[in-house]
Amino acid sequence: MNAPAPLLDVDRLSVGYGERLAVRDVSLRVGSGEFVALTGPNGAGKTSLLRAVLGLVAPRAGEIRVMGDPLPELDIRARARRMAWLPQEERPQDNVRVLDYVLFGRFAHIPPFYSENAEDYARAREALMTVGLWDRRESGIWEISGGERQRVLLARALAQDAPILLLDEPTAHLDIASQLELIGRLVSLCRQQGRAVVAALHDLNLAARYADRVVVLSRGRLVHDGRPAEVLSGALLREVWEVDAELRRDPRSGLPYLIPVLPRHGLASTPGERRPGPLHVVGGGGAAAELLRALAGEGFRLSAGVLALFDTDSETAQELRVPCALEVPFAAIGAEARAENRRLLEAATAIVVAPFAVGPSNVTNLEDLLPYARTRPTFLVGADSFAARDFCQGRAVALEKELLALGALRVRDSAGLLQRLPAALGAAVPAPKAGP
Amino acid sequence: MPATGTASVKSGSATPRNRWPRTPVGRTLLFAAGLFALTLVSALLGDVSIPASIVLGTIAHHLTGGAFPADPCAGTSVSRTECGVYQTIVWANYIPQVLLGVLVGAALGISGAALQGTFRNPLADPYLLGLSSGAAFGAALLFVFRIGLQEAQLTLPLFAFAGSLLSGGVVLLAARSPRSSVTTLLLTGVAMSSFFSALLILTLLYNPNGNLQVSFWLLGGLEGATWTQVGIVFAGAVIPGAILALYGRSLNLLQLGSDVAQSLGVDARRTRVRIMLLASIATASAVAFAGVIGFVGLVAPHVVRRVAGFDYRVVLTGAAIVGATFVLGARDLALVFFPGIEVPVGVPMAFAGALFFLYLLYRRPAGPGEGGGW
């Protein structure tokens, strides 16, 4: 499946720092026009592998060939003409003009002690056009947004005019729209210019959607290398990430994506359990994260919904192993997720509404809990009303009024909630033993 | 689904301060013009007060090969013998002093800029890294062997170079250790500086020949300047200085961190070693004939950065010019405010430098690039 002469050939590479081996015996060949996603949990060795390929750390064992030549035989300028790097984190020390920042990428093409020539400027211009920032060329690097800065770094790597692009979490610090845009551009670069892209990607779904191949590292070892459809499986997620996941297919593209499924037992099974529950927490966008932690810390059994996959709330819920109803990000909550949410509400002994922002896509979260609020103690957390967080023409405020009419209590914060909870739960029907 | 959370990540909204200079060459030329003017003014000043017409006449006379003015003394109110003496003082003493000041300041300024760039630290300079003290000790050691200054004109910078290289070598060795941070390097430099200062003071106290001038070695001085020295320093400082000036683009990239710089094609380690070597040569040449003048290498690059931005292609040359201006200015201040007392150049320099140092410590430009600390 590889092109006859791979651009990058990593053979049984091991990289270590001190006692610890960060990369163990990894072999990888990347051909022209290939987009390889390098993925794995934190500390799996993605960055170490990229740094070794760049020659920034010396390997313990193994060999790296870049366009046929062993890496140690290439001087640093020659390496820079063959491989460009987008580092995970780069903090510009000075407010350098965007165009000059991109011209930095031309260094290896300019003979020592010469200046940039017309071609260098042409390349920089082309690169800035590709990332859509030519208009910002006169701005200082400090004056543009984080997403734009990431694109400037990409432009610099493109101006380097290297056949191999090594990208370390290129989508970190980007919102979802910019992530998709950036990855889309990279893919078209691969296709049109025959460059090879190796990108360390945290987000499996991005990897599955765009990459030709997904390479999975786990504890420094390469555990999977194949097409996204082969590699992304529930078994793999269990094995490598230690998370249960459900594989779904995007109805439009037919591509696979993963939704982590949280353990059915939540905190209930932890030995410290003594509180009744579960409490169902409604939130989104990070509004519920602190509440979830506070309640879990007090030993309450919890459930949550409907949360967007990958947002702070859902990640907190996953971390705390709180069962929750999930929906893919930036989509209206679907029937499936709503049904799951209602099921969790049905099982709950009390309802906690986090101070989340309500828009047309998630107003169903408030609508759906109304019938359950009649029979369960309900708490509205937050010093203010929904008025400031209502992005659906007063619908949220109206629902809030209904909730208050049904006897919902307003508490300032998690501390206030914890104070009021015992009394409220004492009054409630005893917790059903069958958890969700 | 949540309607929150996508507020744009606007960073670096602090007012842009250090803009990439639009006309770096223009600003460098402005600095150069200032230096030229100061050079002329400085030539008029000295421990003997000499009429300006004679000073300028003498300079013009020598520069034009005696063609114009044929006789600098014509039309002046002083006597011909007095004028002759004045002419000799101007040409044999004042002009070499001024030129030595220019060369020494330029050498220290450009070394400071290059060192600050390689170490990505605003405090790196030949003085703080121990290059100056090492050079001074090396040079002073020569006198212990009872060699007079006149016969040692060429050996002196070599000894100085050996001394600065020793100090710089230790700092570079510290840099090779994978655990070393920039702070460790700087502190190694500070340690070397103290160590060699102590050795220098011992040498000065021992002083078997009685020909070592304490204030000269510790605080610098231009009084003894001769044309030969100017020639030696010219070769020993201008050549490495000119090579240093060519490292602008590499230094610009090194500001992104050595890993990023290396991925873009800069050999960070090699660049660091070479810059250290060149800075050692330049500093040693300066120290051999002008003693230890602190703060020039520290302050000059900062001044350039404030005025002309942070492009090292400009900063290096600019720091040479500003360094020269500072040393001349310090000499002139000493002559104007303390006439009759031979105040070493390093004293006004240290006054200004110490104040500037405090200013740097307590006022930092805002920006997302904190941590590196400009």
C-alpha cells in the first residue's frame, strides 16, 4: 500500500529520555500524497516520534530515512528543506509582522548571509493565500487571534516548501470550524501537491474523517496502522484509551465516528457511596463542570444530559464516569439523545439545572425536564436568571418561570446547592435502587 | 449544541509596541549620523582645552594629506609653538582616544546584542557572562611577567582573548549539558565573572612591575590610546563584529526557540558556539586596550530595540553604533563634569547603566511573549 519510494521511512525507532522509553520499536513509512494521522492517548509518544524524525532528539535505536537519506547524514539546512514542522506550542517573543514570520520559513532556501529574493516573497505570499491570511500580512503576530496564529505557523511551514509536513496537534487551540477548515486545507495540499503529511491528532473523529491512514500509538508502541475504518473500533478504544465507545456512521459521508459510552454504574459503585441519587444535572458548554465535580466530591450519584461531545461538561462527566446523554457537537439535540436524557431524568431523584446558555439547539434540555420537575426536587443554580443566557427569544425565561411555578428552588452556587440538598432529598421519595 | 463558548480567542490585544520596523535602514542611518556628530564633538574635548578651529583644522589637515588646511595654526590667536603642541595632542592623543572609544563601544555593543540574541535573554552581555573579566585578567597577567605595555601591544590582545575564551568556554560547556537552562548559563557567566574579577584584583594588588593601573583595568579608560592600539583594535574588533552583524537572520529565528529554529534550518548549537567565539574575540580586543567597561553591551541593544524594533539584522548594527555613542558620551561626560580628575569611562557608564538596568527590571513591555522576558 505504500508508494515505491517512501518520503519518510522510520525503521524500528526507539526514543528515550533518561530511563523512560517514549517510543519503542516503531516502524512507519509515509509516501507522497499521504495524510497520516498519528493518534493515541496523552503520553503515547506522538510528539517524541515527531521530534525524533525532525532530528531534535537522537534516537536510542533504529533508523530514520528522509527521502532515501539517513537523517544523520543530512545537515540541518537540508533537513529543513525536506521536512517542515508545525510545533504544538509556539509563543512569539516579539510582535513580528505576519509576512516576516512566514518568511522565516524560507531560511533554509536562502544561502547564508544573503537576503530574501523575489521567489522567497512569492512563496510566502502563496502560503499566506493558502491559509487565507494574505490580508493580514502587515499585522503583528501578537495582534491576531489564536486561530489565525496557528494558520500563520502553517503558512510558515508551507513556505518552507518541504515535501514532508510534520504537524503536532495542528488543531489545538482552534474552535471546531477552524479545525475543520485547517484540516481540509491540509488534505487538499496532500492531494494537489503530493506532499506527505504526518499529523499528531488528539481528536479521533477528525482523524477518521480526513486521514488516509490512522496510526495509533500506545505507551510508545505502534498498535495499529491502517485505514480509518479498520482502525477505529470499540475494541481499539477500550484497549488503548480504556474507554468504551460506540461506533456510528455519519449518515451523510458514511465515515465512522466514535461516541464514548460511559460506564452504566457511575459513581454508585465506588465504596464511598452513601448519598441518595442519582441527581440529574442539566448543563452544557462548561456551565455544569464545577457542579458535577462538587456533587461527585460529596459522593452523590449523578447523571447528566444532554451534553455535547467534547465540550467541557461532557469531558468532566466522562472523567467522573457520570452516565450522560450525549450529542455530537454543534448539532441540534436529536431524538435519540433526548430519549436517553428522559430515561436518565426518569431515574433521577432530583434535578439540578446548571447556569448554562440556552439556544435553539439545546432548549429541549429545559423543555424535556418540565414533566419530571413536577415530582422531583429541582434546583436552578446561578445567581442570575436565564434572561442573560437566553438566546432563543425568551423561551428559556418562560420555561424558567414554569419551573419556578412548579416549586423549583434557586440556589446561588454549588455550595448553596449542597446546603439545600439534604432537606430536599429527605422529602423526596426514597431513591429507587435500580440505577440507570 | 450549547450556545456559549465560541467567543473568539482574541489574544495579544495589548497595544502593539515593538512593531517590526518599517524603515530599519533609515533608523540605523539616524543612529549613525548621531554617532558621527558626537565623534566630532568628542574630538574637541580633552584634558587640555584646545580651540575648536585648531582641532578641526588638524583633523582636516591630516585627512586631506596636508592639502587643506595647509597650516591649521594660521589665523589662530595662540602662539605657533603652543599650536604645534596642540596639534600633536589632537592627532596623537585625542583622535586615537575618540576612535578607540568608537571601536570599543561598537565591539561591546554588537557582542552584547549577539549574546542577548543567542541566549534569548535580556541580561546576557560580555560583562555579565564573564568575557570582559576573563579578558582583563588575561591581559593583566601579561604585566606580571614584567613586559612593558609598549612591547606588548600585539601580545596583549592575545592574552586577553585567551582569558575571555576561558570564561566563555566554561559558559559554553554549561550550555552543552542537556539540563542547563538559560538561567543556569547566565549564572555560570556571573560566577565566571566574579572568579576572574577576583583573580584580576589579586593581580592588580600583586603588581610586581608597578605598571598596572587599577582604575584602568577595573573601570576602563581611553586616556592612553595610541594609533597602534587603534589599528590593533580595528582588526581585532571590526572583523569579528562584521561577521557577527551577518548573523541577524539566524538570531531572528533563534528567538522562536532552538527547536523551531532548528526545524527551519538554523543550527542552534553551532550558531551559539560561533557567536560566543566571535564575541570573545571582539570583547578581548576592546578590553586589552580600554579595560573593563561594563553595561555597554547590556544597554545598547535594548536602546536599539526600543527605537528600531527587534529585527536582529538591525539590532546588531544598531547596537554597535549605539555602543560607540555611549562610550564616547561617557568619556565626554567625565571630561565635562569632572575636569581635571581622570574619571574612568566606566564610571559614568555604570551610573547610566545601573539606572537603565533598574528601569528594565521594573518596566517590561506587555505581550504574549512573556517568559522569555524582553
